[in-house]
Amino acid sequence: MNAGSKVTQQFEQCFYESLKSIQAAPLLYRQRENGIRRVNLEAPFTEWYIAYLLDTAVPLVVALGHAKRMPHYFLNRLGDAGNPEWL
């Protein structure tokens, strides 16, 4: 296995662990602008995050982002998604 694929596997594992954390306790992470909640991935990928909205049934992942690379790039793409009536 080369170093690149090992990093990819580590990132994927951190990503899925974060998704499990969101599913287990979606209210744990504070609400930010437009109703978005955000969880940072674990080390060594702490600058990456998953942004999500809460529906009454399931969290809705709206973006995977990087804190230093246009961190709010997805907000203008949400349209009515930030409106609770859309959910």
C-alpha cells in the first residue's frame, strides 16, 4: 500500500466516524448560521468538517469542507434548504 492510499483510508475512516457521531447525537454540535451544524473530523484531519442540517427524522449532510479553503462555499447553494419549511 502506498502512502497516498493509506492517507485516503485514514480520511475515509475519520469521515465515517464523524457521520456515526452525527447520527448518534445530532444535537451535540451547535447550530450556526442558516441552521447549519458542523462537526470537525478527528486528527489528523481536524481542518475538515461535515456541515449538516437537522430534519425531524435524519440529519441532512450538505457539505464536506475545509476550514481554510472557502469554508462557507456551500451557503449560497442551499437556497431554501436553510428554511425549516423546506425540510
